Amino acid sequence: MIVKAKCSVRKKPFAITFQKAGDGVWEAQTAFDISEDRAKKGYGQETLQGSTRIGGGYPGCPICGSKSFFLCNNCQTLNCQGTAVTKEDGRIYVSCANCGPVGYLQGSIEKLDGFGDI
């Protein structure tokens, strides 16, 4: 399954491929750059349900290199964590490249909308 994402540093689109592992967890496997036009399209809409994790070979965001990602609670956009900052309270704060709000990381990703191809 392919999920569209945005680089939180440069606000450019990319995509992440997820594959279901033997233990039933969806693993991020690869990431690749996509154009703005391609980011608006998707074929074979699918929903990823269940736990997610980053696979050992996941290369990270192809734009800034960040190896982690988060799902914006406001607009449901998947973002890399390239702009993440740890504050004095020990929380990791991020900003959504799509809608802009800043918030701290909490919880886990249990559902993502994606595609068979983009």
C-alpha cells in the first residue's frame, strides 16, 4: 500500500510504501519523491488498519532524510518529522506541512488512507 505524505521541512509531497509484516503490523518499507500533480491522484483506494512501525530498511523522507513520521490529527496528513523539536517539558513538538498547527507527538498511528498506486 502507498500512502501520500509531506516533508515537514520543505512542504513537498512524497510517498511511503507500507507492507504487512508476518506479525500483522504494517511496516514502512520505502519512500520516494512525487510531484505536486501526482500527489493529487491515487488509484485503488485502500485503508491501512492496525499498528504501524518503521521497517529496518526504511530510508526516510527522500527530501530531508528524516527517518520518522507522524499523522496530523487535524487534517490526517502523514508528515515526516524533519521539523521535530524536543522542548523543555520533554515532549517532541511537530508542525504539519499541510495545515500548519504545531502540537506534540502522542499515541500511535492505527489507520491510514492509501492507494494501490499513485
